[in-house]
Amino acid sequence: MKENHSILYKKFLSNTCSKEDLSDLFQLFGTADENLLRDLIMEELLSAEAELPASAKEADRLYAVHHQVKTEISRRRNRIKRLIYKSSAAAAIIVAVTSGILLWKNPGKKPYAEKAQTAVNIKPGEFQATLTLANGKKITLKRSMAATTARIGQTTVNVSPSDGVSYQNNGTGRELNNSTNTLVTSRGEQSPYPLVLADGSKVWLNAASSITFPTQFSGKSRMVSVTGEAYFEVSHNKSAPFKVLSGRQEITVLGTHFNIKAYDDEHNISTTLLEGSVRVKDMPSGASGLLTPGQQAKLERSSGSMAIGKADMEEVVAWKNGFFMFNDQKITNIMRAVSRWYDVDVEYRNFHNNEEKFGGTFSRSSNLPDILGSLQSLGHVQFRIDKRKIIVSN
């Protein structure tokens, strides 16, 4: 049975599945456990028959396929509207194997990717960030950099591609250094490895984001401030709650995993809980809510109103795992995320329909024209690239 599954999976990746094969594949992804699915993926990476190099690029592509098929199964199971244009004609599934993209295609739409690639080839962002120390010294962090150490007073800053950025405080009592540092990613950047705070908590930054933090926590709480998007794994300390400030919002936790998205150009500040529990508070009004795992709080910036509901966990943390994942998203929402990672501006010309919904899973290592071409194939939207500007129209 496992051998049959592997053959079916290979046919899917090579885009040779029949309608019957696709039906069997969807049944497999809807019932199989994670171990079986991961085995199939690893077989593809290691199989001589598949002639696929066991590289990071191929791993990205296969995981993109894996996640998007699972998403489609969930969508069918919950009877959610499929991510194709309104036509009721049978949709054809396509896999852009060279770019790590999987989506549902609207038959009859002319692909745009080839034309866009010929015009300009905008590459994805880099795994890079800038750490600013209390004395003003800046350290550019990259995956390829050698390990380095810096000292400020009694604090030692260790930067290592294998262990991330960590802090060691050597002083005691009044000698203990409690300076403030800032880690920043610009547009087109993502933190190359985790920031390990003095309490052992870990933080990852998405593009155009920052975190300001003390080199040593003291007092009855652990306080940091964030802009943009960050993923936290907070070390448990019942006697010193961990607090995150972002705009008008305060998040209080003891020990947990959560994601916060607080870009200035987004209408909401979104907090999503993966493990543990967090309390989200609107500081001006005092309104608050307690999240349980799998829930998301959306705090509206203008009014301070808060809504708590179920979250699509895979979509929320896709950026940390190397993907864009969009489920029933308006094109304006998608383009905000795209512009941050590819460091491009977006202009809307003769764009009148922002109610149409799009979806797909895209490797963040894809070149921009591949993603734009795939989105254009889904519905009534057109893209044109002018230097580092994307012009969107209907």
C-alpha cells in the first residue's frame, strides 16, 4: 500500500495525475497521518528514480505541495468555497515545480509568469537583520557570517549561525548591566536565526519588523516592544510574566508560543496562540481577552474593538517556515505581504474589484514574476512590473 502511495505522489509532482489519481490522492491526504506523509516527501528527496537533488530548494517545493494539498482537503471537508474564479467549470490543478508554487487554476486564463520573467526578474528577500547595541554599535547578522562576540559593560553578546543571538550577563547586583538593544529587519529581510533573550525566550522576525529588549530582565515582569511581525517561544516564569507591547496592544504570557502581526499598514493587530495561554489587552480602553491554543485575537487599530476566533495556524506561521500561504485573501492583503518580502512598491491603477478571493502556497525563495503569474492565473487581476514597482489592475 505504501508503495502505491509513493507512485501516486510522484505522479502528482510530475503533473501526470488523472482525475482518478487526484481523487485517490485527496483521499490519502485526508486520512493519512503525518508520519506517512513525511515519509513520502523524504522518499521523493532521496529517490534515484525521481532524479531530484536533496537540496533546500527541493525541500521547499515538496513541503509547499504538502501544505497546499492538506489545505485543499480541509477546504473540501468544511465545504468552503474553492479558490477559483466564479466559473463552475472543472478546475485543473497545476504544480509549478520549478518555483515551489501550488494553486488552483482557472481554465482559460492566460499565464503571465513567462512574460513577467522576460521583463524583469525580482529576486526574493534575504535572511539578514541588524542588531543595534546600547553603545550604538551595529552588527549585520547573516547566515554565512562567522561567530562573533561583543561586550557592553557586564553583558556579553554572542552571535552564532548555529545558536543564534544570545546574551550572557556576568555581573551581579548593581554591577549587572541592563542596557537596551534592538533587532531590526528591513523590507526584503527576515531574521536569519532566532534571537535568544536573557531569560531563554526565542524570537524570530519577519520582514520590516523590529524588537526592542533589555539585555537582562529585572523586576516583576519581562517587557519587550515589537513592530511588524514576530514569532515568540517564551520561557516559563510564573513569578515574572512576559509582556509584549505593540502599538496600543499589550500581550501578557507566562510561557507559550505565539505569533504577533502588528504592521502599521494593516487594519488589525493580530495575535495568534499556538501553545499555552495569553491575555491580549487594548491599553487605551482596558478591554482584554484570553486566548486558548488555536485562537486569534484581532484588535482594530482605529476603534480598539477586539474579536477572538479560530485561526488558520498553518497560514499564520507559514512565513517562519519559508512560505507564503494565502487562504481566501483579497489581492490587497496579499500584495502587502509580497511588497515587504520583495522590497517593492505597489500601485493600483484601474483596480475596481477587491472582493475577489485568491489562495495558494508559495515558496518565499520564488522569484517575484512566478508568484504574480500564478496569482494572475487565478482570477481577474493583472500585474505589470516597472523597475521595483508592481502595478495592479483588473
